[in-house]
Amino acid sequence: MRTVKAISFVCLCLLTGSFMASGAPESKSTTPLTFANAVSFFKAAKFRATEVQPRCVIFFEGEWKSANVYNYGVIMVENSDEDIQVTFYLTDAHEMNWVTEFLDSQFFNRNETEKLFQLMNGRSDVRGQNVGRFHVDFHHWQPRHAQILVFSFTPVRGRG
């Protein structure tokens, strides 16, 4: 009987501990989302880069899937005076991983990441949505053979 009580107590502690841990706020430190940091992020992923001009860099990767099919992804990072815009042009599901990697990166805390995924999965265009430290515009188009996802991040004044 003692053994059953001990096992029950240990199980209860483990369950309670796991629930508390999953509900606890994550203390993920973030890296500022700047043009230079975003460019470094995609360069570190070993994308081929082309600097269009000092405030716009295009990254690309692709591969032949067959003699007639070439799948590729193009990522454009643009810097304006007010915002950072990141555009993804994707031709297959594999390339969608780069969107996931970016949204789940060190630039965003957990709450911001969750809200960005909600915007993306909402499948509707959004303008000026408050997402943590940013006002976000999001646009999604699906031409015949691609997906185009555009995120524009404007820092909320008075917040980092």
C-alpha cells in the first residue's frame, strides 16, 4: 500500500510540474529585428544572396526535382525608414520551412511568434495588427505555382 501511495505521489508531482512548466512564461531573449540582423540570419542559413541596393537583399535557393520541375524559394529583405519587410516567394512546401524558421527565430518572443503564425494561418490580409513590439502588415497571395507571403514589421514607438 505504501508503494502505491508513493507512486501516486510521484506521478502527481510529475504531472503538476509538467503543467506548471508548460504554463510558465518563456524567458527567451530576443535579437532586435533590424535590416542587418535579418540579412545576417538568412546569410547564416547559407542562402545565395544578391544585394539589389544597400537597403534590399534577395536570397534564393532551389533544386531540380525532375527534368522539367525546378522548385525554389526567394526571400527578399527590404529596409525602409519605418519598417523591415520580408517577402517569401515559394514554389513548394519544403521552402515553407524558411518562413517557419524566420517566425520562430530569435527576433520574436514566444507570444509574438504565436501571433505571427495565427496571422499567417488566418489566410487573410492584415494591416497594422499589433504583435508585441511591432505593428505588422501581412499579405498572402497564391498564384498558380507559388505562394507569396509578405510581412512588414514597424516597431511600436516607445518599445524596442
